[in-house]
Amino acid sequence: MPTRFSFEGALANPFRAAYAQSFPWLFSAAYAIVFTLFFGVMVLLTRNTFGDVIESIGALDRSGIDRDAPGSITATLSGIFKPLVPFLVLSIVGSWALWAMFEAASQRRYIRDEGFTLRFGGDELRMMVVALLWSLMYLVFISPILFVMLGGIASLLSASVSNSPEDVIARQAFSMIGSLFGLMLLVFPVYVFFATRLAPCFAMTIKDRRIVFFDAWNVSRGRFWPILGAYLILAVSGGIIVSVIDQVLQMALMTTSMPSLETVESADDLTAVLTSTAFVIPLSIYALLRLFLSGLLQHFTGGPAAFAARHDPRGGVDDAAQMAVFD
């Protein structure tokens, strides 16, 4: 393990850290199994409710609702989907907790040289808080884009309902797209800068055994380009490989699933197909393989920022270990 921070060290960290031969594969396999089981349980819990929602949407379509009243349509759809809200909340909280468990395990390898273990304790709770802070930061950056997009959509809907000329609607649509594109060009580089500077927060939370967010700024000072460069190499190359494999898996899934979906004529038919072994088994295999790749990518791309945290200029992990020898 290198004793100083460098671009080469950050890039190679996932492949040089402790348990390099076993940890990534155990991590990814557990990631795939746990998340597949979790989402499978959520599907079972929502099966009846989801069937009722599909049936209600079909009944709504047959009822001849006034399509010229967007407010009425929105209110009706909100009522139809309302029973799914508790399951959505449970899914979000459960995914959040599971993600924290795996992220904490990943960072413990990079920072404490620990083998793969899954548990839920102080590390995981602190990781959930840091993830929440990260999400809030992301929301701050994405909010202007969402505001412009939602405002543009509302304007388009209003123009459509009021029977405005097609050229007016087209101009509004192009104006919205242009505004969104320009805003993204402004916001994205700023977000990348802040995200890179604060990226060591997850590893620092494990290192210091406390919630660390803004203090990660000090760890990444003077290391922006090495952290970002190493991350991009791992994320882009890994993302391309994952995308290619995912396309192959999706094609195989569609080949096995489409014949049964083509026979669907009602909500009951759809529920029967979605719960049949001919659909569930291929989908489960796809989910396992796809989530395995996602876990591998998550673990590897966390390596560069974790390397910066391990070599904190104010006192790194290896510095503390060397000092302990003399105690």
C-alpha cells in the first residue's frame, strides 16, 4: 500500500487495498443477493395493491374522463396511486439502510483494512446521515433545473388546454429545452467540483468514527484532479462494460418474457404473468447479474476518494499505524 497520496495510488486503490482477491467479489455477490431479495419482498407486499391500481387505471380509461381537465385527471390519478405510497416509503427507507450497510463495508476495507462483513450499527447510521446530506446537496443543485422543467411543462399543458396554435406550443417547447440545456451547462461543472471536493466524506466518516461532510473539503485540497481523474477512469470504463453486459442481459430477458406479456388483456392477466415462474425466474436472474455489476462498480468507484481520506494530510491511517508502533 502506498504511503503517500498520488493519482496512481488513487486509481489502483480498489485493486491494491486489503483483501483485493476476495473482497470485491464477496461484496458484489452479497449486494446482488440482498437487494434482489429485498425488491422481491417488496413486489410480494405490493402485488395485490399494484393489481388494484392497474385495474383502476383501466376503469378510468373506460369511464371516458374529461381529458380537457388536467386538474381533474391529476387528482384522480393521485387517488389511484395513493395506496402505493406507504410501500414506496418503505422501499426508499429500506434501500437507504441497505445501501449504508454496503457502503460502510466498502469503506471499512479501504480505511481499516477489514474483510467483508455486513452489519448495522454506528458506522451504518452515520453513513445514512452522510448520504442524506449528500442528497440534500444534490437537491440544491438540481432544484433550478427541476423548477425550469416543471414550469415549462405547466406552460405547455396550459397552452395545449387553451388550444394555442401548434407553432406557439413548439416555440415554448424549444424555449424550455434551450433553457434546460443552458442551465445544465452552468450547474453541472459546479456540481462536479463540489462533489469531488466532498467525495472523501464517506471514507472520512468511517476513519473518524463520526459524521463528516464539509470537513472532507480539507482532505481533497490540492487533490481535485487526481481524485476526479481516477474516478472518471474507473466510472467510465466500468460503466461502458456494465452497459454492454446489461444490454445483452436485457435482450435475453426480453426474449424470454415477451411471449407471455403479449397475451395480457386485463389487469388480472398482467398480475398472473408478473407472478408466474416463467417471468419471475428470468427476471430474478437478470436482477442478480445486473446488481452484481452495480455492486462491483459502486465499490471500485469509491476507491479514489477513500485513498485521499486514508492519506489525510492532517494525519492519515498509515501515519497513525506507524506512530502506534512506538507507543
